[in-house]
Amino acid sequence: MNSKIIGTQKKGGIYVYNLDGSIAQEVLGGKPNNVDLRNGFSFIDGKDVIVGASDRIDNTIVLWRFMQKDARLITKPIARIKTDFPEVYGFCLGQIDGDFYAVATSKVGDIKAFKIRLDGNGVISEKTFEKSLGSIAEGCVIDDKTGHLYVSQELVGLWDINLKDSSANLIDKVGNGRLVADVEGASIWDDGTHRYLAVSVQGDSRFNIYDINQHHQYVGSFRVVASEKIDGVTTTDGIDVSAHNFGPDYPEGLVVVQDDINTMPDATQNFKLVSWQVIKEKLVLK
């Protein structure tokens, strides 16, 4: 299995990792914050994986092509989309009813969505949605099945926004015992039947799980604790989850989380990998 993990080094570029934690590729440059991808984007020579990130160097959305057959990121961006934000923060990609969308969030809580497609002259972007939450918004994830956007407003809570009619609902809020500031990364685990929303609670170094099929009912939280050889996850920022079978170590899916402080060994930030099967058993998920 030649699966890869794509992550950002906020002060220096994009990194592509193997599942054993080794670095497969470094794409240096910019100050990328959040990164996301979707398969099936139409390029001139066929469909492939599109990767995007928010870049705080010029407050743009940067798009690349990931060659699935080679498991390699093409280092030259295929496009930069201006957000016109004073400081771009979060980013996510989605595919709704066959169309691809790129969403960016900002330090002041503004959100913009762009429909993106490729033609002979490059990537065409069309702004389709704009909303202001009023304070820092970062982590986001698009639910491709419903057309809803989940956004973490760091000091306020977790939002469910319908990109089709712009309606918004605060799923959970800071201060109610489940969320504390800062609310950060968001991702969806979906095996085709059961669907869960995972959100990082940076202020408490844990992750909340909500059942999408049960009106976003809170079902529990988990922490990534230390083992004999690896330290636990502290003041976490980003999270990504997948229900794909990644082999015997991750048969029911993979959880990748960012760890801000490392003590075993004493080192810089890194990512920790956890089997969804463990989380499922601990929280008694379906």
C-alpha cells in the first residue's frame, strides 16, 4: 500500500509522509496553514487528486496536483486564488453535486467559498459564498454528501453552515463543558453508513466526536496519550480522519493529529497516527 499523508509546516512548506512517518517529499516555500485534498478533479489529461492550502505569505489559496499513480506532489502550483483576507487561516476542499469547491477562513472570522474548475487557460475560480462570523475562524471541513460546511470559530464554537442556502447553526459552543477555546481542526469519518465529525479542542488537548446522522449529537471525546516510546499529544491544532482501510494497523480507518510539543524525544512539532478502531472501541461507536 502506497498511501501518503500530506501536512503543512506553517513556516516553510508542504510535506508528504509515508505511513511509517518517514518523509517522502518536501515542497518548500510559503507559509501554508491548513491543507486538504480531493480525488477526481478533471485535469487536461484526465482525473487526478487536487491538493490545496491556505498561504499566509500572500493570503491566497494555493492549488497543486498530486499524481496518484506516482504518489507524488507536482511542486509547481497550478493556481493561486486571492482571498482578499487581511490574514487567511483555515482551508478545506469539497465536491458537491460534481462541482469542486475551495473554502478559506480568516483571522477576523470571514469565510469565502469558491467553485473551481480547469479550462485551457488554467484554473477558473468563482466566489459562491461569503459570510462573517465576527472572530477568528480556522478549521473547516466540507461534507460532500450534504453540501454543508463545518467551521471552528476558535473562541465561540462549532458551526454547521449550509453552502446552498447560507443558513447556519451553532452545533456546540465554548463554555458548555464539551468545548473550550481554542476550537481548531475538523474532519469527517464516513464509512458509507456511519458518519462522525471529529473536532480538535486545542485548549484541552483532546478531540470531540459528533454523530452527523443523529443531528450532530455529541458522543464523546478522546485524548492521544503517551506510550513507552511516544509522547502524548498536547495543545493540538489539526486533525484529519479517514474510513479507508490502510492495512492491518488501520483496518477501519486512520486518524492523523498534529502534536505541538514533543518530549519523547525532545523535538519539534510532528504528527501522531492513531487507528480509528481503537477510538471506536473506547467510545463504543457504531
